[in-house]
Amino acid sequence: MTAGAAVLLVVTLAALHFREDRTPSQQLALKTQRIEVVERMRAALAVASEAEKSAVLALADQASQTYADQARAATAQVESGRSELAELLKAGGTAEEKELLDRFSKAFTEFQRVDAELLPLAVKNSNLKAYGLAFGPAAQALEQMATAVSRLVAKSATWPDARNVAVFALDAETAAERIQALLPPHIAEESDEKMDELEAVMTKADRQVHEDLDRLAAIDDLRRDTDLQSASSGYARFNEIRAQILALSRENTNVRSVAISLGEKRKVTTFCRGALDALHQAIVAEVVPGMDYGRFGRPVKLD
């Protein structure tokens, strides 16, 4: 222990001697260099944070990817500055400055970890793609079904089975629309348990649609009816797209990335900014022996 303390004392005295050997101008230049590095880090951190949020909120894959790349590039600049500053503080820096940089480094490691999870989610846009399918191809498929059902009911108005045709056809259409109405809430839902509940309702409605279409197919006048075939094929297409929508919705990348951005990422970014601000203030407040800072804090070399 005595030997260790002696070594530490020697290293400390050597560092102080090395620092004292510098002229005030050299010490001021080193201080200015450290301040500039911190300012670059602060600017790059701001760019990284803004680009990450843009990646999360972008409506297209390419835009999300572009912003994610910008966020990664800015984060790399922060890391480069952190390494540069660590070397500068070894050459000349106070214990407080080194402690503040260590505090920032730990927070920045967490910042990078969160980004490693967040940015890949942001560029997938699974929820946005699910919405696009729900309000695009899925809606068109159901429109085909609805149009065919309307023709079916209209042309069977004078048939002996007119009432049954109308009841089964409209009941099938209503059940299909019930499924369609549950898709947007499913896409927006964060909880797997709630998604399970919504899918259970969809499954029940789907059984109803198939039962009604089977009842219609059992009516003699409709065995080879083209409108019934069109209604059935429209619903089959809707079901294919629905499976794609539910799979994308389960990935939940947009919902998850927004939650991470507003939660973990916001907190760690705030901490990183605070640590850099404190570090900047500590370096600015560091007094260089032999320099007079005057009324306005501008260093002037003393004769």
C-alpha cells in the first residue's frame, strides 16, 4: 500500500509539474481546444437526437433510413470527440473535468445502446405499412365483396328465396366490415394481450362470414352465380391481406420506436446534454495562472 501511494504521488507531482511547465498561452490554448471539442460534441449530440426523432416520425422507408444514417453519423462524431477530449484531459485537465467526462461517457454508452435498438425499428415502419394495406388493398377487396353482394340482393328480390339471400348476404357483409373496423385499433395497439382479444373477435366474425357464404352457395339459384363467386373471392383476398396486416401489426415497430424515443431515449439524451453542459462550464471556469480575465471574462496575459 505504501509503495502504491508513493507511485500515485510521483505520477500526480509529475502531472502537475508538466502542467506548470507550460506557459500561460499554452495552457490557454489547451483550454480553448477542450472547449471547442465539447462544443462540437454538444452540436453533434443535438443533430443525432433530431435525426433519430425524424427517423421515427418519417412516413417512408427511404426517409427513415436517411435520418437513421444521419443519426448514426452524428453519434460517431460525438464518440470521436469524446475520445479526443479524454486525451486532452490526460494532457491537462482538472479532476472535476475528468469526473464529468466519465459521467458523460457512461450515459453516452447507454445512449448508443438505446439507439442500437431504436433505429432498426424506426426504419421498418411495420405499422405504417399495415395501415397502408388496411386502407388500400384490404378496403378494395371488401369493396369488391360489397358490390357483388348488392347485385346479388338486387337480382334475387323476386326469387322465392329472396329473404334468405338478403339475410345471408348482408349478414356476411356486416361481419366482414366488423373485421375491417378492428384492423386500425389492432395496428395502433401496443399490448399483445389486447391484440389477442381483437383477433378473437375477428376470428368469430370470420366464421360468420364463411357460414353465410356457405348458406348462399347452398341455394339452388346461386350454385354457379358469378356475383356470389365475386363476393367470395373478394373476401378471400381480404383475408389474405388481413393476415399480412396482422403480422406487420404484431411487429409493432412504429409503436415501439415512438415509445422508446419518448421514454428511454429522451431521458438518456437529457442526461448526456446535462453532463456536457456541466463539463463545458467546468472548463470555461478553469483559471489559467498568469492570465487576467478582466471584467468580461476575456483572458489577457499578465506582464
